[in-house]
Amino acid sequence: MSNLSHSTESQEYEALLQFLYMAPVGLVQLSSDGTIIMLNPLSAQLLMPLSRDGELTNLFDALAPVAPDLQLQCSKFSASYGQICDATRLYLHADGAASGPQVLSLSMLKLDAERLMAVLNDITMQDRRERQLRKTDAWLNAIMTNIADYALVSLDKRGRIESWNESIGRVTGHTPSIKGQPYAIFYPSEATIPEQQLDRLREADENGWALDEGARLRADGSEFWGSSMISPLPIRIDESSQPIQFNDEEAAYCMILRDISDKRDASENLRKAAYCDHLTGLSNRRAFFEAADLELLRRKNALRPVSLIMLDADHFKAINDQYGHPAGDAVLCHLAATMKSVCRQVDVLARIGGEEFAVILPSVDLADAMAVAERLRAQVQRIPAIYEQHVIAYTISIGVAAMDDSLTGFDGLMKRADQALYAAKRGGRNQVAFFDTDAADFPT
């Protein structure tokens, strides 16, 4: 009987191995500390880009750059078994691809006190389709919801307000004197830059519309939460069926501006759930890569500088060891708040790893990006974090790189900034380094 039992167990084990090998998703069995016990070929293929040394021994270590809180999330799961997370999206580097980052879906299961199971799936194409659908849904919502509460603004081909009507006065309080002003007059001063204003016109030309949502400004200086959609007007045709070009003063675009302050909380909650890092409130990896895709597209349409800052907290493990992980979290939140105080509203600030952060600087060249990075470094050194009466002094290392024509995708820019960051660390930390394409030894 014992031999029969052993044979049955062996057959079941072989069947399990066969299932793991043939499964259409990545499957990883791991111990509670993340040590990988078993993984199928597909999971190895999906995880290998995250392995710096070509080995996969601990799943938490492998996923730390893209899911820094996964180990903590698993350790806090108190039930004896069950689902820890479901279809969490992980945004990997794009490996130079112009189409954007690879996106993985991760589900974690607790099998018992000692074993976990991870389920991985490549959902890159699904993620891109969903992004396009979200834009379409937002467009439909903008033209169908509360259609009576809107300002209809005509813009010339340079984005200047071509005429005034009562709807503009009703929503924004502006008078006819607004004619000839750029439509940025409806935005707080730090919420947009001239290059972005032209970007939206180009995007409207290419896609048929351009939509954005955020803080808007009334004539009296008060702010409201608004949705703006810009659409190009139909091309006029002359008697010989030839298109007639708009002159500088003629209306070339239609802008619909809506006050959606009553929907701000619901809209913000949805946005934060999908695009914000839950600890710091900065953009998460998903938002970071989507912003990177958009910025590269804009640079392609209108050549201009784009810079990237990558930074992390020096000796962060020592902070956790000395003060505890809650204090480490407080340091990360302090760093995020400092970044917000130094950078512009139009910059994209993101947490992309455990103690690693990044900033996309639209329309900023390398020299100006270096100046921003140095201000940030000095501010962190000058003002320490405070946690439960403990004054925690810390420093940061920063790498800076600028986009140029030799790069085909954003991933190349990230690798350059990352190399500069490691040069700053090798140089003694608490300093700024940049990637110099003209130097023999690139990072400086």
C-alpha cells in the first residue's frame, strides 16, 4: 500500500510540474521570505529583464524596483491563506522601444504560513488599449455631461482667444477684453507652459481633439476644477475645392471649458487609485511611463529639450535599521514633499522604486536640469526629516540626463540618468552627476 501511495504522490507531483511548465501564465512558488522554490519557463522569461546578475533567487528582490512594497504587503496579510493582491500592474523599462514600457499583471496568493504563489501575465497590449479607451470615454463624457454648463471659446491657430461670448463670462467671469489673450489665461500660472499649450493644439490636429483636466482660473483669481477639450474647426474649401488656410486672427479651434468642481473628489479618487504612489502621493510607475510616452511624442512633433532627473536617498537601509520602517516611510514622504517644493507643477514627479525617484522636466535643457537637481540636493541636506521627535538628517544622490537624437526611446534616457546616478554614488554620494555624451567616461 505504501508503494502505491508513493507512486500516486509521484504521479501527482509530475502532473503538477507538467501543469506549471505548460501554463499560459507565469507561475512562481516562493517561501514567505521571497525565496523562489519553483517557477515555470514563462515566469522566468517575464522576470529575467528585472534580474541584474542573470539570477532569479528571490522574487521580492527581483520585483523591488517595480513593486517596492510587495514584501511588506505580503507580511501584513494576516489570514492563514487567501489572495493578497489581484492583477497589480507592474511597469517595466521599455528597453528602448518607442511603443512604451512592458506591463505585467501580478497576483499574489498565500497558500499557507510558509508558501506563497505569484501569478504573472504580460498585459502590455491590453494596457495600451485601455489607455486609448479611457481617452475616448473622457471625450464622450466631456461632450455629453452637463452640456448646459460650459464655456465655448474660439481660438486662432496660435491658441489665442478669437472672440468673447456670454458663456465665457458665465463660467469664468472674463469680459470681452480677454480677446487676443492665449487660452492659458484660464490656467493657474504654474499649471502650464507655452510649449504645452501648443502641444494641445497639435494633439487636437492629429487626434481630432485634446482633453485635459485640472485646476482652472477665473477672472477674479479664484480657482475651480475644470475640463478642457480643444477640437480643430473644419477646413474650409474654396470654389476650386482647395483648402483655405486660416490666417492668424481667424478661429481655427473650438475649446469647450467646463466647471466640474462637483465631480473633483470622485475624479481625483479614481486618478489617485490608478496613478499615485500610495505612500508619497507622487506619480507611480504607471503614470510615469505614460507621461514619458506623451512627452516623447510631443518632442517628436516639436523638437525641444526634455531632461530627466533620477535620485535616491543615501544609505536608506541604515535609516530603516536605526529608526524602523515607519521612520523610513517618513523620510520618503519628506523627500517627496521637498521635490514638490522645488519642482514646477508641469514637471512629472514619480516614485519608481523603494527609495528611488524620478522627475521628467519638459522643455528643460541639461544645464537648467542640473540647476534644479542641485537646488533639490541642497534643500534635502538643509532641512532634515522629523519622525516622532527624531530629527533624521539624510542626503540624496542625483543623476541627470537630457534627451537627444541618438536615443530612440525613453528607456535609453533612463539608463543614462541611472548611470549618472551611480556615478554620483561612486563619487561619495550627496552630489549631482550628469551624463555627458561628449566625454570619454560619460557620467560626470
